[in-house]
Amino acid sequence: MARGMTNDLDYLATRLHARRSRMAEGVRLDSLCRCRSVSEFCHTLYPGDDMPAADFQRRLVQDLIQELSGCLKHLDGEGSDLVGWMLVRFQLENIKVLMRGFLGRTPFEELQRHLVSLPHSLELDTPALARVESIEDFIELLPAGAPRNRLSEVAGSHRDEPRPFFLEAALDSGFFHELLARTRRITDTDSEVIKSLIFQEANIFQLMLGVRGKFHYDRPPESLRPLRVAGGGSDEWFNALLAAPDILAAAKCVVGRVLDELPPERATGESATADPAALEALAWKRFLRLANSAFRRSHMGLGAVVGYAGIRRVEVANLITLSEGIRAGMEPEKLRARLIPRTDLEVAGV
């Protein structure tokens, strides 16, 4: 007899708690930093397998896709809708690879090495997307939905802007618009911890949109505001960020909303927040805290599933960073400092 929905979720949560105990974090992550070759690192995580760093990284992502896809058969209704849309993130990464290839006229054979395999429902016509002659033709071949709609709007209205930055931001904006809409439909008792986590990820996108758009690409606020995630809460903090005179002032606008704290001043007297990557690392540190909180507080509910997905994403990001650092010959302590949570970003008061 098939399990009922409640028992199915209990079963899934039990499995995720067991998997959590095997994750690469804490002491195990410290140990992995001491691997001296990609081969040793690969064998530690996948005993018996040996593969180049690029293949290893793609294997990590494929395993995550497969794991999240497997969760769907234990979910229905709002939970299935939400986790199902999380998988669209991987489809968007393939779209970004293909779009960069179109803009840079990169041969399809070279692009294929950077694509991941997707569930059947998310598959793209990759050969056709690689052959297009215009961005309009590219958009026409994309799946219907919010990311495609936002990309179409931005492609028509931002023709004179830095193309990859704005086009990719449009895809992300559409993705988060739909992700927030599905999150708001959650009526589960875990809805608050789920919303806190999902809103954090959307706000990370908006933080880096503002910081990189203004301080790296030197774009005016009016060109960035249309890319804000619709329904992402108050516009006050985002407008304050866009009005900030420097990155440190921008960071102070989002403490308590996207950042838990600011990093300390360096020995030079400068704040590490002058580095956008440091800001992003602190934002992901907050994301990891919220994911852990959702996983613990929900325990056997939908929040545990969403929290686990967030923790796994950080784990995969850390393992990819580790593989790159090991390949580059970085010392273990310097490599550990680059992982989330960053050990070189001890906090400062505000």
C-alpha cells in the first residue's frame, strides 16, 4: 500500500537527516582541505573514481540535481511546486552557458562540456539554442515562464547596457519572482522558516545586483531598479543601497536583512567590505545559518527538506571551491578561509 502524504514526508525527512550526518562540513571539511591533489580529493569523496576537476565538479552538481529530483516523489501540492521550481535553477545555469556562448560565438562542442544533464521536464533544445543568430531567436526557444519574460523585457530595453550582466540578471530576477510566489503559497506550519531562507537567497541576488551593477559596472540606479525581484519586500533597503556612496555604506544598509554583520577592518584600516566577494560570502553565511535553522526547527516537515536543500547547495559550492584551490596548489589554511562560512571574515559590530 502506498504511504500517505504525511508518512511520505516523514520518510523523506528521516532519510535527509541520515544523509546530513555524512556531509562535508566542520571537521570533515577541514580534513579535505589537506588533500594535496585533485585525485586524492576525488578518491576521498568518490572512492574508486578518478576524474579531472571539471568532471568532478559536474558530478557534484549532477548528484545534487538527482537528489532534489528524488525528493519530489515524496512531496505533493505546495511542497512539490516549491522544490520543483528549485530545480529550474540548474536549467537557468545551462541557459546562461548557452547565452554566453551565443554572445561570444563559442563553438557548441566547447559549451557542451559546461552543461549538466537535466530531468526530462527541464531539458532544453541545446543544439538549436547554440545555432541562433539573435538574442530574440534565443529567447523564443526558451521555456515559457517568468525567466523568459524578464529576459525578453530586458533584452529590448537594455540594449546599450553590459549585455551578459543584465541578461543573466534578468533570468535570475524572473526565477526569484516565481520562487517567491510559490513560497508565499506555502501554508505548512514551517512556512516562516521556509520564507526566511528563500527570501535570503532572493536578497543575496538583489544585494549583488546593486553592488556589482553600481560599483563595478557604474550603472545608474534607474537601470538596476527594474531588475529588482517583484514582491521581494520593501523597496527601502534596495533604494538605500543604490544611493550609497561606497560599498561599505551599501553593506551597512543591509545588516540585519541580508547580512548578519560586517567584517572587521583590515590592518590597513580598510574594511573587508570593500571587496564585493567578502560581502557575498557573508550573505551566504547568513543563508547557511537560516538553512540550518530550518532543518533543525522543522525536523520532520517541509522546512527540513528546504533547509537540507540549502545546506547541500553550500556543501557543493564549498567542494567546488576546494577542488579549484587544490588544483591551484593553495595551502590548507588559505583554502579553508575561502569556504562558507569564511574563516577570514570574523565579524565586527555596526
